[in-house]
Amino acid sequence: MHELSICHSIVDIVGRHAAGREVRTVYLQVGALRQIVPETLRYCWTLVNADTPLAGSTLQVDSVPGAVRCRACEHRQLLTDAVLVCASCGGRDVEIVAGEEFLITTLDLAEA
Amino acid sequence: MGRFHRHDDEPGHGHGHGHDPADHDHRHDGPSPDPDSAEHGDHTGYATGTERVEVLERIFGENDRTAAQNRADFDAAGVTAINLMSSPGAGKTELLRRVLAQLQGSVRVGVVEGDIETSIDADRLEGFGAVISLLNTANGFGGECHLDAPMVRSALSRLSLDALDLLLVENVGNLVCPAEFAVGEHHRVMVYAITEGEEKPLKYPVMFRSVDLVLVNKIDLLPHLDFDLPAFKRNLQAVNPGVTVLETSARTGHGVDELCTWLQAARPHEPAAAG
């Protein structure tokens, strides 16, 4: 349940960018290799924001699939499971190039 | 790819109104580009009343900034910091007792002991000359399931880093959350008990992938279990190729010499996985 403390971090960042304006939607990018459960995150969002100015806002989660690049043969592929092996050459020297994102991309604010 | 769908609904008919927000989760059909170069939605022509503001801020940014401060303090004091993680009951505290007993008198050790409640584990580590700083994470919501960088920073205020060579951070027992939070450590070490089953690296790859050393603990139980050690090691290498593995028993002391040698040879370096 680290989603709860994560929601507090999101609240801090959103508050800084919203600067007192009404927040309608918070857009997140969450990589598939992050252990973040979007449903839990949204539930915690309502929990931590009950009775606050963010109570009516929505979290919009954009999932990014994991992807790796093989350092030996340059092959790129989506990760379908946890195993880090190149599907092209069978090598294990692969680096994760996508799927670890965890950021707030944009906010929808009520016009001032 | 890497782009949000358009949000040009009428005011009052935006997201979260009259339909399950889960409907709006959508997946890319390819690898995401660098977030900094990604296009984030259509900034023209959406309905009046709503203004889109670009943020592009990492949610772990604050934690990572504090982790960097912690690491700078460790480096300035010449302290090697280890983040020790495992599921509950894998044997972190008992292994630590063995390590503290062995290093007593030769290495100055500090321990940050993370637990949701009680000082039971901290009490178990008393008597070996190590400085213990207890962190209870209870917060009114049932307790944090991990240590984060600010929590460790608060524990550091009760330790004198200049008087230490090695800092062992015993994280909250949990195979998921601690892997997401850097605390400023130089190395991550995981205790895995063979009673947990061979498939755990595949089920919890983030944790197993984030560590530099895996201690395969309770190895004294091997004759009594159906545990398939080679299968476990194959699964581990599949998610973290090349990771160092040591077999240990906190009960018999097996492997503790090797662990202490590894800890003493551990020199500060950039951790492989920062949150």
C-alpha cells in the first residue's frame, strides 16, 4: 500500500503547479514495471483528498509498457514478462528502455 | 504513441463524470519515448473552462532529492550504506545479529531499524556495540510498508555518521514497496528464505532486480524441503542477470563469513536502481 504515500507526493506536486486554482484532472504516466496499481492509486486519491479542495479531481493513469534493448544486437522488444532476455539473440545483456516511468505529465485546471 | 487521447469534451462532460474512470486507462502499443520529448496531449482547441498545464515532474522526485542528500552525507563521512530488504520473516534481523556479532570491534556499524510497530527487532540487535536507530512507520493508516528517504534522514539525526564505517538499513518486511523507494543507499541487499518458494523472483521481479546481492537464507532447511535451489537460481538470473548470490543460515551461521567479507569489500557506488 505505498499508493497512499505516493498520493501525498502527488498532492504536493499538484498543489505547487495549481497555485490555488481548481484541479479537474491529474494525468500520470505509470510504467508497467512500476509496482503501482492504478485502481488502488485512484482509491487512495479519493481517500487522501476527501474534504480538501482536490476532492472533486480525477487521476488519469496512462500505462506505459515495459521495453528492453539488447546491448549485443540492438534488438528492441516489448517486455511481456519479467524475464530479461533478448528474443532475437538470446543474450541477457539487455537494458530497460521503457516501463519505469512514474510522473505527472499534465493538469487540467479550471480557467482563472 | 506516448500521447494522451484528446480531451475536448464539453464542460461538465469531462472525465470522471458518469463513467468509470477505469475506462480511460489505455495502453500504448509500443515503447514510450523519453518523457521529456513526448507530446502530451493536444494543447489547442479543447473546450473553454479548462486549461491544460504541463507538469512533467517525477513523482519520486522529492524522495530522490532527499536520498541524494543522505548519500552525500554517507560519502562525506566515509560510510557505506546498505538497504536490506526481504519479505517478513525471511531472517533479516537474525542475520544482522550474526553480522553485528562478527564485525564487533573491527567495523563500526550503525543500524536503522524499520518496523511498523514495536521495538522488538531493535531490542534484538542490542549488545553488539552497534548504534541502533529505530524507525516506527505507524502513521494512523496502518503503517507505511517501506522506509523512504525522509524517514531514513530523520533516523540519521540520531546517529553520528562520523563515528561509523557501515550503515545497515533494515527495511520494513515487504517484497513490493521498499523496492520503489531509494533511501540513499550504495547497495541493495535482499534476504530470501528458501521457504518462500522458487518462483518468487518471477512474481516480484522489481525487488529481485533492484539488488546487488541476494542472501539465500534458511539454507539449513534444504534437506527438509522440496525446494529446488537450481530452479530458484535460474529464475533469479532471469530477472537479474549476474547478481551475486550467497547461501546463508542465520540459525547455524553458515555463510555469515562470506557475507561479512562482502560487506567489508562493498565500496560506495551508484546504486543500480534508484526510484
